[in-house]
Amino acid sequence: MSSTKKAASKEVKAGCCEGQLHAWVEAAEKAAHREPVKCAFIAFISGLLITLLPVGQIVGGLTRLGLALVRPALIVLGAMKLIEEIEQRRPRGE
């Protein structure tokens, strides 16, 4: 085993989902050996898309959108819990 493969395997083992990640890396290596031209083409297209797309702006926009939606969601959930608590404390005879 080469030193780069040993280093890569150590990095894989350090993660929280090491079994799944290791299986995925092995499957990718096997696919690269079976169909190197197809894998090189996919890697080229992926790199091209990452270079051309404004990835930082897309991630930043999604983050801003998520943070903007957290406050209303928490308000709605709090109101639902308040209504639930009021209904539980209300006497059943009314």
C-alpha cells in the first residue's frame, strides 16, 4: 500500500461515519479502475461546474434563507405549544 493510500485510509478512519465513507471510497476506486475514461470525464465536468457556478453565493444564500426562516418557525412552534398547554389546563366541563 502506498503512503498516499495509507494517509487516505487514516483520514477515512478518523470520521464519524467511517464505515460508509470507506465503502464509498473503495467503490469509487473500483469504478475508476473499471472505467477510467468515464470517471475522468465525470471529474472534469464536476470541476468545471464547481468553477463556473458561484458556489459560495449559493451556499451563502441558502444559509441566509435558512436563518431567516428559523425565527418564524420558532414563533409558530412556541404558539402551538402555548395553545396545547392552555387546552390541557382548561377544565373539561366547559
